[in-house]
Amino acid sequence: FAAGRNGLQEYRARAIQSYLGMVVKNGRLTVEASERAAESQGFAAKWGGRSLRRWTRVWIQERKLPTSQKGRHAKVYSLLDDPAIKAELRTFIRSKKWSLDPSKLVEFTKGTLIPAAADKYLCHIVQDEMPRGLKKYMELELFPRLQLKTRLVICSHDEMTAQANDMVGKTWVFENQHALRKKGVGRGLHRSDIICSTCGHIVEAGQELEYGKNYDGYWTGELFCKQLREKIIPGFERRHGAGYQALIVVDNSQGHSAYVPDALLVSRMNTKPGGKQARMRPGWFMKDGQKVIQPMIFPVDHADYPDQPKGMKQYLREHCDYTFDTLKENMPKALASVPLFTIRRWEHRMVRWIDTYRNGMETQEAQLHVRNFGSKEYKSHRRIPEGVARAFDQ
């Protein structure tokens, strides 16, 4: 055996002998016999059994006993492993031939070989490793600190909600028993946070809300704008200092749909002038290359509503006279305003309808066929189906 009596190879050979005896003479199954034989020689049942079956196959096919890999992995580095030193020693031995003895080899190694190898290694460090390390340090450490120009940092924003009665889908219970779950989801918390690749999670920029009608309300675009002004931007500046600019990536969520107070929104207008409605900024449009202003507030010297917002009725009266002559004038303009892209889309749609009728499809089947060619626009948050996303990936 490789290590003599009571060595590892002998234990493996005994295990092979015991395993073959149980299978051939006693008629035991291979897995059971290998595990028993492995345990009898001090090996683990599962791992030793698998290894024993592999050793036995090699013994039957090649008549080779398993050898150990112990001690075959180098734990230290030897100078003789260096190719340059090997070449120098080989050249020296060949040059001396029969006059070489151990003392001359030691003298050559200490006096000539080691200093020469050290000089070569020093040249390698100075010419290759040091410039490479200096370049890496300057690119990753020094240049980012110099801040020759403003550095843009991507900050990803997202939101999450968690409920008090959230729990895992599977639980450990006694036999014939079931986990008792709460009926409702419980009180919930809403978190709005940002992360960046330079600092990670900016904790002080986060905003927590106990949502619900009877608690702090619900997350809105106005609250997000407030968090942006009061927490996210100040927290980013404290973490990064001067010379950094945040590029905040926000997803298309309904809670992020915020407008300025004077935005031109019909939903904020009343039918009649005055009252509690938004004071909107003036609108404008281009006509014959000139910018035409449309004021949304009455003038200060107005007789009935001085410096008050106009309602929808007043705005429509100013810009629409509802006469037949105006209708005749605006009809050609309205038809001419249809873009060519829209005309092409409807042309393609009509061609598909014609194909369905030509093929003899029923109404419902024809609608499904035409709908397959249509393009659906998803505006809500995280609503693109998995099948559609997979089609884009392909």
C-alpha cells in the first residue's frame, strides 16, 4: 500500500473487499452494501458510499486501488518553480558538465543566481507592476477626488408598502392542524427611499407614512415633491459634498403625477368665474409665427370679477362664438390638422378589417384578429404582462 499498513489506501482496499463480499456473497443491494462497508472502515455513510462505489468500478475495470491526494497540493512557493530560475540553473549545469559539485552549485545560487533573479524581479516591478498599479489608483481613487468637473450620480427611487399581518406562505404546524391567519392585512407602512452606487441606501432621505384614511392619509405627488425638496436633495448633498449632481430615476407611478399650482388643468376649473378654483398661468399658442397669449385671470379693472380666475364658461365664450360661419371656416382647418401618421395607422387598421371579412370571420373573431395587430399603450405602474415583456426581449 502507498502509506504502508493502516494507511488510507489500505482502509479503502478493505472497504472495497467488504463491499464486494456483501454484494456477491450476501446478495445485498449496492447502495446499502456500499454505505455499510464505508461505515465499517470509518468513512461517512452517504459520501463514503458514493466514493466506495466509484473506487470499486475503477478496481474492477483497471485493477487500480484508489490513491490519496493528501500532500500533493503545494502549500509554499519554491524558487525552483520559477521558469527563469529553472532556465538559469539548467544553463549553469550544462556549462560545468562533469566538474560540477554541490558546493559550486550553492556558490552559484547564492552569489550569482539569486541577485540576478532579484534584479529581474525588480525591473518587472518598476516597469510593469508599479505603472499598472499607479494607473489603477489614479483612475479609481485619485481622479474621482479631484473633481475636475461635476460628477453625475444615478440615484434610483422606489416605494414599498408592508402590512402588520404579512407572513410567509408556508409555516410549520402540528399534524392535523392549520396556521391561524388574521382576516385583514392590518395597519400598513409606506416607505419612499433612494439608493445610489456611491453611498448605497441614503437612510436620512427616506420618508415613512402610516397610510390609511384614519391615519396619515395616502401617498401623493405633493408629498413626493416635499420629500424631494426637504430630504432627498439635502441628504444627497450631505453624503456627497460639493462637485456631485444627483440624477434621480423615478418610475411611472400614479403617486408621482404632480403638477405645479398654476398648471393648465381643466379638472381644477369651475364652470362659473371666481370662487375656489386654481389661479392658472396664461396659456398660449402659435398663429402665423406669432405667439398668442390666452389669459386665465380677469384683469384687475374688471367690473364683476376683478383679478379672479375665469371659469370654463367664460373661457369658451371668449374663444368660441358657436356660429355657422365659424363652423364653415374651421372645418377645413380641422381636417388639415390630422397628421399623416394617424392616417397611416387607420389605413392599416382598415386593411386588416378587410382581410378578416374576406376570410369569412364572424364579428367577434374578426375583432380578436384585428386586436392582435394593435399596439396597446401601458401608462400605469408595473402593468406590462409577462408575455409582452418576453416578446420584447426576443
